[in-house]
Amino acid sequence: MVNLRIRLFFSTLCSALILVACSPPLQSATFRGDLQHTGLYATAPLTSFHSVKWQFKAGGGVRSSPVLANGLVYFGSDDGTLYAVDQANGELDWQFKTGKKITATPATEKGVLYFVSGDGNLYALNALDGHKKWAFATGGEGTWDVWDLYQSSPAVSGGKVYFGSGDSYVYAVDALNGKLVWRYKTNEENQTRTLPPVHSSPAVLDGVVYVGGYCGDFYALDAASGKLVWKYATGMPVQSSPMISGGLVYFGGRDAALHALDVKSGVEKWQYESPESSWMPSSPAIWNGTLYVGSSDALTLYAMNAQTGEVKWKVTTYGRSFSSPAVAGGVVYYGDASGLDGKVGHLFAVDALTGKQLWTFDVPADVLSSPVVQNGVVYFTSTDGSLYALW
């Protein structure tokens, strides 16, 4: 009997080991493709639009950008639900309901999905089945004004989850157990105002967290301790999320400028001021030394020299572009909203070298999300409540 039990034990153990060995490795994914938010995807582009591969309808409008991992597409919705959709056919795999809107983009690492909700919580779910692991409560979420469209999207690095909140803090939370590691208070110089949110999404590089706040300041914080490394003042809300490349960190804001700062010192390398005095809420993407960034009232997508800020070319959009561009195989993809052509929103594909339009896809609502490209398929969401897969 004892020998039988031993044989059964080892048989079960071997079966479990074989299952683990045969299972595909769990994938990581984050806002704009990587922790530096480059928006660059090393994959085949979609140079010619053929058709809608599939379309999934959520229960509310969508501003959250999709992320792809483990054969699933993850995104949040204004109906307070985090959705996981089969990447191959667009069918619902699982969903998780929270208390309020989810306008942040989720991140997944080591089989765990992290995202922020308008109910003031950072959630950690099993990325494969949606079961809740833990939730961390901040001081609360909220919006600054009607143009404050997104919550902060988390960045997972070194066992910590970094994100901003409507309570004006930047947080670092233990990725395993959801315990607070540190928090940093923005807007320390002016405590009389209504608390300005931190809805910029942190970027991480070499042990430093970079993030902007609606207080008008941009911060570099030590990733381990949360101590201030340096701070840069713009005077107006920093709505854009940072992008890091080539020793510089780039971001835009409501001061109608795109800023390029040295990552080590915070010293300004260059600044591009919009001639139209337009907000720069879009976050730049980079490819071959060129930045690509949208604008609001200027109705323009810019291509700039990443080292000097010199404009190489620019193209007119039909509406404001809060969407942050993505680049794959020499093609730039981006969305717009509130179109002036009689339609509401569009997804554009343009040649990265010249700005020549390759194709456009019309959507009966705003495109506020940042596209993701994989193997010749473009994934994006819209305020019509849809997640689209185009090929």
C-alpha cells in the first residue's frame, strides 16, 4: 500500500512537471510596448488595410489602450470592466468588474495583470483567468476637467508596480502582495489648491521613475526609495506620458510645448512650442532618430528630429489627437477625435519617412487609445465601445 501511494505521488508530480514544461511561458506587456514607452513594435506592419479581422463590443466607451499577452487582448472600459479577449477570434475569455470607469491601460508581468480603476484601487488579477489576487486602495481617483481623459497606467519593474493617482501621489506597490513600498506627494509647494492628479503614466529606466503631474511639474524619482532625483517645472498640467530614448526623456503638456530633458540631470535639451498654442497631450513615439507626436487644437501629427526638435514633416488630422502614436516597420499609426470631416474618429497609417497617408479607417466615435501592432494586425479601441483588430 505504501509503495502504491509513493508511485501515485510521483506519477502525479511528473504529470504536473510535464504540464508546466509544455505550457508556453507567460508574457509581459505594458502601455506603449515597453517601460520607456517608445511606442515601437518590432513586428510586421500593416501597410495596406484589407478588412476588420474582428470587432469586440464592450459595455461602455473605451479610452484604455489594448495590451497583448498570453494569446489575449486586455483593456478597460467606461463600464468599469476589465476585459480579456481572445486575440485570434475576438471572443470574450473573461471579465472583471470594478466600481467605476477604467481609462488606464493594464500591464501584465509574470502571469499577473495590474490596472488602475476610477474606484481608487490598483488591482492585481490572475492574467489567465481574471481571479483577483489583491487590491491596493489609494486616496481616491477623480478628474481635473473634461479633457482629463485617462488614469495613470501602471509600470511593473523590479518587483514593484509604479503608478500615479487622483490624490496627487505617485505610488510604488509590491507586485506580489500589494503592500505599499513608498509614495511621493506632488504639488508640495501649493497645498491650497484642489489636489491635482497624477494621470501621466510612469516610465522607468535604470532605477529611476519618470512621471508628470497636473500640478505642472515633471519628476524623476528613485525607483527604490521614492526620493526626488530632480524636478522640472512647466507651469501647466503635464498630461502626456513620458517617453525615454537616447539619454533624453520627452513629454508634452498644456503649456503648448513638447519638452526634451536630459534623463540624468533634468536639464532641458530642447523645447518645441506649438505655433498654434495647442496642447500636446499625446506621448511621442520614436523610430530611427525621429519623434512622432500628435496635438490637440493644432490638428497635426509632427515628425521631429529627436536630438534637436526640428520638424521634419507634419500632416493635418481631422480632429484632436490625444492618441499616442505607434510605429512598426516604417509605418506610424495614430488616432484622432472630434473630426472636422463629418465623421467622428479615425485611425491613420502614414509613412514614417514622408508622412504620406497609406490608409485610414473611419470609426463612428473618438479614437483616444494608442494602437498596438503585432504580425500585420493593428489593435485599438474607440469610445464607441469597440476593440478593433484590423488587417
